[in-house]
Amino acid sequence: MHKTSPSPEQWEAYDLAKIRLSLRLGEYSVLIYQEEQKPYPDVLQVETWQAEQDALTDQYQALAVSDF
């Protein structure tokens, strides 16, 4: 079976998805940092954001151009 190369549109969609995930990961980093700087950080909120960040990291790492 011959594999076809991804189209330019697939690469564009893949790149856009990677960029969007990167932005969201950065947003969580800012939220976590800001919360941790407070005198009494909300530990449960930080843990929630870290879990969401971990899930996004998994999606980022699993993303393949063939998904598009």
C-alpha cells in the first residue's frame, strides 16, 4: 500500500492545531504561576489547571498531520 504525502491544507491544519494547543498550555502556565504567587494559593485550583495542562500536553504530543 502506497502512502500519500500530506497535503498543504493538512499541514496548515496541523500547524494551526499545534499553535492553538501551545497557546492554551501557556495560558495555563500563567494561571498556575499567578495563583502560586498568592499568599494563600488555591491548591485545588492549581491541581485542576495542572491536570488540564497535562491533558493538553498529551493531545499535543499525540497530534499527527494524518489526523487532518
